[in-house]
Amino acid sequence: MNHPELNALRTELDEVNKELLSLINKRGELVQQIGKIKSAQGIKKYDPVRERHMLDLISTENDGPFDTSTLHHLFKEIFKAGLELQEDDHKKELLVSRKQRPENTVVSVKGTDIGGGNPILIAGPCAVESYEQTAEVAEAVKRNGLKILRGGAFKPRTSPYDFQGLGIEGLQILKKVADQYNCAVISEIVHPQDLELASEYLDIIQIGARNMQNYELLKAAGRINKPILLKRGLAATIEEFINSAEYIMSQGNGQIILCERGIRTYERATRNTLDITAVPILKQETHLPVFVDVTHSTGRKDLLLPAAKAALAIGADGVMAEVHPDPAVALSDAAQQMNIEEFERFVEKLVQSGFIKTKQTV
């Protein structure tokens, strides 16, 4: 039924909708500009005082027909959308973001490509205790086709009375073993001032879970030309983890490997809770290689193999595990380290299952 007055009002309403759309988009552009200024100055995106001021202004200016409470609800949704717009812009700016670089970053270490499509294993003792102990593990690592040896020299421990590592002596042992067995070595560094010295001994520098948000250490790691393996913090969100990697990359070092190592939850069946879905999320959100530390995430030798299979099946670029010649007498993490025989079965099972294509020729 043709009703001229109704049609006229509808036409007018369409025009108002267009005006509203234009104004909302203009507001979005202003919000984006404000967000960039806040990011540059390190100011938090959400400002509750400013939001209250805007709502009060709306209350003062409202002369109907909508109730003020209704308008507050509508504008809060607009404010929320604006905040999300700022966050999206922030994510686009991240150097580690997949949006910035669609192709995968490949970190090359002594001829081994990490993130190039062929998953690898990194193994070694929790802590470097002696040359003999480290060399025995290195020999097993080489014999089983692995090219990268891990070993802790500086050990940030929960208790100050636990073994803290051999320090520089541990790094010297790792360097000697690396030269002897022609392998790359990785170890954790905890102080920014030790990074330059550590670079002389190590091929990859690890920043552990307890230092994931040690921003001075992250920035210092970004200023050296050395691959960095960054572990996720005990209670860190994925967003916080990604931002920690951004601290490193923002200083110029793009050789970053992310490592999921379990997070702390209420569950006590395992040492930590392995957030296995973090792997594909990190692969989608960033262009960096992603590893899973199956030893620290589970804390149980009987779970190392299924956890490794799960990690590799879901897209991890590699797995890290701990090995000791005699775990019963290890100075740290004795219960969760494999002995040499267990380690060899572990590698063989992964090869047989097709998760690791083959033992590399060494």
C-alpha cells in the first residue's frame, strides 16, 4: 500500500542512517589517530576517566526521546568498538605479526634451519654439571642425528638453596663440547650484562619462563646478533608472550624462536599444563618458529612421547627435551629427565611415527 507520508519518513530515516554511518566512521578514524599517539607515548588504550567524561556529556546534552540509560548502553558499544579498532591497529604494527610478514621466519643455526618445514629436536641435560656428563649426552645427541644440544649454565630456581648452575664455567664446557661434537649449543642467560660474553660460547641464547617479562633483558637480547629462544612465562597470556617477543624484535633482532613450556593452572597431575593450542595460535598470529618444551610442561617421563607427538602433529617446528646420563643423581629436575636409553627410544618412536622424517646424517 502506497503511503506518501510513511515513504517520506522512511526516506528521511535512510538519510539519517547514512549520516550516522559517516559520523561513526569519522569517529573511528579519530579513535585510530588517538590510539597511535597513545602507543607512541606508552599510554594505556582504555581510559575509564575519559569514558566517564563522555558519558556525562551525553547525559547533559540528551533532550530525548531516548532515556539516558539507553543512550549510555548504545555509546558504550561504540566506545568498545573504538577500543577494539585501536587494538587491531596495534596488532598490525607488531613486527612479529603475521600481518607484517606473511612468510615464515627461518632461523638458521650452524646449517640447521628452524622453522623451515622440517621439525627438529633439541635435547640435553637440564644443567651442565661437568664436562664428562655433558659430553656423554652430546655423543648420544649426535649419534641420534640431532644437531642442537641444550644445557643450563645459569639456573634461576624457585628455591635459593637449589643448584644454580656452574655459570661461566658451564658455558665454557658447552663451547668445548660443541667444538668436539660439531653441534650447536643453547643455554639460558638471566642478566643483560652476561649476553655479550655468552655470545662467545653459545649459538642460541635462551630467555627462560621466569624472565619472559624481564624487559631490560629482552631489549638487550634484541641488540645482539644471536638467535633467541624465548619461553612463555608461567602465567603469561599468549598476547603477553607475543609482546615479549616484540621487545626483542623492536631492537633489531628478528632471530626469535618461541617456546611453549606449559602454564600454571590448578591441575597437579603434571608439573605445568601444556597449552597445546598455543602452537597453532602463535603460528597464525606470528611468523616466528614455535617449539614445545615437553619436559618442563609435563614434568613426567611417561608423557614426553605423547606430548611430543601432539606438539608436532599440531604444527610445532620442534620439540625440546631433557636428557641425563644418570637422572637419579642429577643436580636439578632429576625426576623428569630421560636417561640415554630412554632418549634413544624417544627419538626412534618419533621417527617411526613419521613426526620426525629421518635421523639426519651427522
